[in-house]
Amino acid sequence: MIKINQLFIYPIKSLRGISVESSLVTDRGLQFDRRWMLIDDENRFLTLREYPQLSLLQPTFEPNGLRIKSLKVPVEDLLIPFEIDPGPLKRVTIWNAVCNAYPVGDEIDKWFTHVVGIPCKLAYMPDESKRPVDTSSGIKPAGKFTSFSDAYPFLLMSEESIQDLNKRSGKAFTIERFRPNLVIKGGLPYSEDDLIHFKIGKVTFEGLEKCARCAVPNLDPETGITDKDQEPTRTLSSYRRQGNHIYLGMNLVHSGSGMLRVGDELII
């Protein structure tokens, strides 16, 4: 029996995730997942690929907003309210997409500029801003939306895949390096490669393509330091390379809404 073993929400793109026991599925993924994003002076997104210090910013949920704690810079925590008096909509860019977002506030921007070390601003995607799934690989499923994720509303991985990777590498990598939303347990290693149509609770999922990996998993999320031996990418490249890409995890779209909970069974 395959079940959900962990659920992760990443409220602000490229910051650390939050492990939760349950979450509501909305039209664009888990509630609050990547609804905020840091942008530069040209309104373009900031990413861990360029700014590894983002991995040392830990969000947590408060009743009325997000609390952000810097694990490196000695500064008071930042509180980001869910309810804001937004400024005018602006056009922001993430990869090949341009969409509408609200600025969150000058004081919040100053906090992030201080702790990140570069001028940056926080933007929020409101419900009325719709970003269609439109991937660089050419997959454009009709009527499917995402937030400020790289491409898809969900990334699925299995505990068994990470266990096999660790056995091969001789190291103990955590699944947080790979930034999944859904972590399953109970199948074979890399069983997620074949999960094309399945259901969890009231939500139906479709696996559209395996996740092509960049260098982000080489970044230790606990230290913000990139592995000098380029692990785990080096080990993955020895057995998970197809063409020019290294694959691990399955990108999903979904239909329907409802609650997902740790322990829920995956029905194929």
C-alpha cells in the first residue's frame, strides 16, 4: 500500500519549506504553496540557483500570516500578514512566464534586502492572477494552473528513491534537498516514474513528465553550502541520466480539490 508519508509547502519560492500534516488542494496546488516570490529591481524572480542564502530563511505558519526567521543573519523575525493593503498590480517574470502580482510592502522589502544581501522585493500572486502550466519542454495542459513554482503545481517523490540514492552514494541526503510537495512511501524505488494516473482522496493526479534536475540538490539546505563533489548529482548521473538530463521525481497536474493528509492512500 502506497501512502503519503510527508507533505511540504514552500510559501515563498526558493525559501525553505514547511512540513505539514495536512493541506487543502486549490486550483494551483497546495494552499499557500509558492504564492509569494522575491524579485529583483527588474521584477524578475530570485532563485536558489543564484542565491543559495535563500535556503537559510525559514517560514512558519502563524494564524494570520507567515513568520520568516533568518538562520544566519541576526535579525528579528519578519511577520508577513495574509491580509495586506496591496499596491498596484505589477508584471513579474518567472522563467518564460509573465504574470500579475501585488507588492507586499516597503518594510518587508527592506527586511529581505538586509538578510539576503541584495536589493529585492516580495511579490504575492492573488487568486485572480492565473498562470497556466506552460513548460519549457512544450507541455501545456489545457486548464491547468500553477503559482510561482518552476513549472508544475506538484512534485512527487518517494522515500524509497532517496533510500536507494543514499545506499548508492554512501551518504545520507535528506529529501528536503529535492523540494517535493508530496512524498510517498510503500512502493519500490523510483516507482513514481510510472505513476501516470492516480487518486488521493477527492483529488485526481496526472504525472506528465519526470523532473529534470538542476544543481539545487547539491546545496545543503541546513548550511546553504554547495557540495564540493557535486553530490548527489554525481551519483544520480551514473544511473538516472537520460540524454542531457538527470531525472528524479514526477511532475503532476491535478483535477478537483480537497484535503490531503499524511497517511492518505494513493489509489492507482
